[in-house]
Amino acid sequence: MAPRKSSSEGVVNERSMHFLKVLIERYIRDGEPVGSRTLARDAAADLSPATIRNVMSDLEEMGLVSSPHTSAGRVPTVHGYRLFVDSLLTLRPLDLEQVESLRHQLGVVESPSELLGSASRLLSSVSHMAGVVTIPRRDQAAVDHLDFLPMSENRVLAILVTKEDEVINQILHAKKPFERAELERFANYLNAEFSGLTLGQMRDKVLQRMKDNRAEMDRMMRQALHLAGEVIQAQEAEEDCLIAGQTNLMDFNELSEMSRLRDLFDAFSQKQGILHLLEGCLNEEGVQIFIGEESGFHQLDRCSVITAPYEVDDRVVGVLGVIGPTRMAYDRMIPLVDVTARLLGAALKHR
């Protein structure tokens, strides 16, 4: 919400914004409503108590702060936090020692899957909030080759190797048993048709082939395409996100009410809403900040979410971030999320 406009409001607005900054910084630090005396002392302002109260009233009228029923002090609103983050915040970049510590902790992990889990735990540990990392979308993975091996009881082991040398094994349940030679023909056909495409492109091409050439397609092609479709469907179903440190949120008074905690942990358990929010950031550049109800996810109305995409070979493959109370230390959390995203992308590239 923008401040009110009037011909005599320039100085008042500048003063009001200064007091808003001081109030929010104090509230983030202590988590207690900020009264006039505390505000005057923190702002080092030689103003009368009446003037301070008038400034506080102005901020409240602008919708930037509110008064809890149990206190004469004020607390920031979502609009207040948004103005603070967009216009008043001074970031505290990580120093070289902190960056190297993060890099080292990510560097000791070997496999890409372990690396993603390590990143979520690292974010949680450093922020003392919940850390979250989306698993790279498999439909963006480029296919190098696909192999099939026969197993017992009509089962087929599909081995998908991506251009990034990730090996994905998937057991398929076929309608009939297949001989090894038959599965090799399937793989040769599919590799000639689809090698180099992403899984998403492969899915679209498989569907189009089955739709356009049904009459002309021989049995081998139909069966091969059917197996390829099952592989793609299985990989798409595995898209998810990793969350660590949910219990850290119990340490914040504003989130510790039992019904609110229950909603939060339900959201973390089910993941769909959080995953939807994070995936919406895949096409956004840089750090994204959702404060309170801005997330559009009611379980997070008392929380803020800070996210950043991570890239491999200049291609966005996922999103990571922190989830915590709206009174989080934005000046530290924004650089933390930004740097961790860059370090994770670099570590994945070297894997």
C-alpha cells in the first residue's frame, strides 16, 4: 500500500519511513510489539512522545503497522514488510569466509540426489528456519540413451541415461513377457528417434507418433512407444521437493500456536501447495520474496518465503529457498538464498 499523498507530506513521509524501518528492525529482532518510547530511543530522535505517537498513527492509517489488542505497541503488516523489503532494506552480503564454508559443505557430497538434500539441510541449519529445494524437473533432462532389460513376471527394467550422465532405473510392468533381443530392438528404435531430446519433448513426440501413425505403425513400434511412454510418466510422477528443518519454526512464538503449527506441518507433509509456489518461480529471474498472504497459500499467511532458481549450464533446473516467519531477517536471508542457489548450481555442474 503506497503512502498517502498531499502537498505537505514530503517531510512527514520521509520521517515516517525512517520510523517504519526502525520499528520493523526492532520487531524482527525481538518479536514484541514496539511502543513509542522504544521507537524514539532506537531512532535516536529528539521528538516529543506526542509527535512519536502521531507518526505511529500515520503508519497505522497507511496500513503499514497495526496494534495488537493486548499491547499499546505496533507490529508491521504485510504491506509494511513489503515496503521495507522493496525500499528500506539494506542487505548484509555474506563474507568470503561464509561463502567458502557453504561451498565446502556442499562440496563433500558426491551424488546429485544427496547434494540436493544437503542443500536443503544447509539452508535450514544456517537460517534456523525451514530449507526447501525442488528436485530438477525430469522433463527438462536431455536423453542420451534408453535401454531395456527383461526381468521375471512380465517386468522390464528401463535404464534411462541423460546427457548429464544421470542414470535413472525404472521397473515397468508389461502386459506380456519380452525377450532380450526384442527389447534391444525397442531401445534401438527409440534411441534413433529420441536421443538428444528432453523428456518433455520426447513425451510430446511419442504422443504425436501414436496419434498420427496408428494405422501405419507396426507392432514393434507401438510396443516400443508404449514402454517409452511409461518411462516418461513414471519420471514425471517423481517430481517433488525436499524440505528440512520444519521443526525450527516451532521456536517462533507467532507460529507456535497448535492449530497454526498443525496447518504448517500439514502443508510440509503434503507439499503440493509449496511445490506449486516454488515451481512458479522457475521462470522468474533472481530472488523472489513472498510475504504472508502474497504466497496465495493460506497455511503460509504468517510466513515469508524467499526463493532463488539454481542453474546448470545456464539452464534453470530447480528452485531453493527458506520458509520462516514474516519477521525473518531479510537482510541476511536474501543473500543466503541467492549465494546457496549459485553454489548448488556450480556443485551440480561438477557432478
